[in-house]
Amino acid sequence: MMASFMSYFGGGRRDPKQTARDAIVGLRQQLQMIEKKEEYLQKKIEEETKKARANAVSNKALATAALKRKKVSEQELDRLAGSRLQLELQVNTLESANLNAETMAAMKKASDALKVIHGNLTMDKVDATMQAVNEQRELANEIADSLANPIYGSGMEIDEDELKAELEELEQDELNIRLNEADHAPVHLPPGTSKVEEKSRTPAKVAAEDDEDAQLKELQAALAM
């Protein structure tokens, strides 16, 4: 009997969630009983009121007794209303406390999960890791820049002025070769042109005649269309 009493009032170790659920269920069952009792008393008050009204003239003693019973029922109804309000407050408090407990439990699980994810990770370790990453990134950039630069002979220095002079000499040789080839290029004369006329034909004349021939051909082609 004592063990049962201690268990009922929290002496034993129980699951907090289950304890809250059991308490809420018990409170709601008690509320249902009070509501049924209130319905019964309300009906009884209505009946006693009718009885008192019906005997108010013919039988005052019976009417008075009915009114007394009515008053007793009204007092009982008021007490039940107060009890019902207290039970409703307890239900709301328990439901709120249970929700808070479940919220805290969920937050604790999330916190434990974060601890597992982070492990022994600290801000000092994070900063050290990021510093190492940045150093390796800078090293990679320096290596890439070094590979992109042209590599000349070991210890060999190149004179830029000498390169420029050699390039100008090559350009002059190429121009001389082209001028020489132009002087010795054969000139195709139109039929009936003599050698004397050939010698008298300058490059400007040749270009003009070629241009005239081209225009003549274009005119003939246009007329033929």
C-alpha cells in the first residue's frame, strides 16, 4: 500500500513523458465526471424550480423545500465549476510543460549531434587549417606563375638591342629579294605589241592597262546578260 502511494505521488522513477501523459489522461477523465455531475445538477435545479413554482400558492411548505434543494444544488454546482476550472488549468500547465520537455529533448539531441559532427574541432584548429589552406593556395599560384614564364638557357642573357638589329637586317634582305624578283618578272604583252613598246611600258602603265582590261570584261559580261 505504501509503495503504491509513493509511486502515485512520484516516489518511484518513471518516464517523465509517460508520467505527464498519464496525468493529463487522469485530469481529462475527472473533467468528464465533473461535466456529467454539472449536467445532473442543472437538471435538478430546473426540476426544483418548476416544483417550487407549481406549489407556491397551494403548498408553501413543499415549495419552500424545493427552493432549499435548489439552493443546495446551486451551491454544489458552483463548487464543481471551481474544481473544473482548476482541473482545466492543470491540464493546460501539464500540456505546456510536456511540450517544453519534448522541445528541450529535441534540442539536446540536436546539440549532441553537433558535438559528434564537430568532434574535437575548435576554433584554433579551424584557424590553423584555414591558414594552411591559404599557404598551399599561395604556393600553387606561385608554381603556376613560375611554369608560365619562359625558360631560357641556364645563365644565358639575351641582348634585346642585338635582336632588334638582326630583325631589321632580315627585313631589309627580304625587301631586296622582293624588289629583285619584281624587276625580273616577265611581262605578258597583248598581241601586236613590239619589243620597243614592251620596254616603254612602265609598271604604272601595265597596272592601268590591266585595270582597263578588267573593266572592259565586266562591261561585256553585263551586256551579255
